Amino acid sequence: GENVEQHPSTLSVQEGDSAVIKCTYSDSASNYFPWYKQELGKRPQLIIDIRSNVGEKKDQRIAVTLNKTAKHFSLHITETQPEDSAVYFCAGHPWVATSGTYKYIFGTGTRLKVLA
Amino acid sequence: DAGITQSPRYKITETGRQVTLMCHQTWSHSYMFWYRQDLGHGLRLIYYSAAADITDKGEVPDGYVVSRSKTENFPLTLESATRSQTSVYFCASSESRGDTEAFFGQGTRLTVV
């Protein structure tokens, strides 16, 4: 079945530095690759996503890159700020042929700490 | 109000009791999902539903039951609660086909004593 692996589990960076989080997936038919941010005590919220016909997408200080050949996609945060401290999740979207539905499964999360 | 809401926000129950967590969305999204969040395990999919009367198992379905008689509601029932089911539960919904943004409820913190 579909597996989504996320690394690293924790990441500490100095304010102003960049942070990179990587996810790998196993279902070659996956075509949608989102990233979610969860602040302490809050619900996860989408911050950026990319579809398989695009290699890179950028939104201000965050970007997502996709390598379909290697089956991995990465979240890049530049010029990190203390408010970027949160848990970040990638997600996979495998098609379930037996039921004709999509699952929506998440990586195990990366706790990012931005040190002032 | 439009959106996705969960109730209750907090629940304490005893081992062996049945408990139902409610989820309601006002967008008419086709897909709905239930996740549990435990430290070190991220968000694990319990059950999901692609439409009314269509449900399927996720990664950790044992001990849980779902139903979806109406598009807007997706209740999760713990038939006989165990301490290992102590967790934060999130409901989410997404539009047709499911490969779009998922919108999460505010979560239910369940403690089984």
C-alpha cells in the first residue's frame, strides 16, 4: 500500500537560515503533493501544494519541489522566522483501486524550531 | 457558520464505554476523513468516506466504527473504549475526487481512563 516517509523528525535552525523537509512516496500514480503546518494546539492547515505536472512552486518564503522520478518532494523555507516554528506534514494521495476512492495519508511530521 | 466543526472538544470516558465523536461540514464536500494524532505518530488515518454511504478503512481502523448517512455528517464511534485510544482526533473534508486541500476541524481531545 501507499507509504509516505518524512525526514527529519526534528529540525532546529537559526533565525534567517533555510529549512528543508523531505518526503518520499511509493505510489507512482500519486499526482497531488500538499504540505501542512500545525501550530501548537491548533489544527493542521495547508501552506502549499503542487501537482505532478509542475516541478516547483513558490509562495513568498516557502517553496515545494517535486521529483517524480525519484518519488520525493521537499518543502523549502527561506529566511526562517520564529513564527515558522511548528510541525510540518506532507501528505500522499493514493488511489484505492478496489473501492475507486482516494486515501489521504500523512507523513509522521517534522517539528521545526527556529532559534532566535 | 460555514466550515467544519467537531464535537465535543474534550471528552473523558471510562474503559469499555461507547463514545461517539461528531463531525459536521457545511461545504457539501464529498470526502471526509478521521485521523488520530499521537506524539511520534503524526496523523494516522482511521476511516474515510468518499460520499454518503461510502466508507473505507484507513491505516488504523480497529476498534472504530463510522457511518455517513448524510453528506455533511461523519460520526466516529469507539465501540468499547480502551486506554490506547486516548488521543486527539481530527476530522477533515475535501472536495470531489479527494486530491485537493483537506480542511480540518478543531479536534477532539479524548481521554480514556
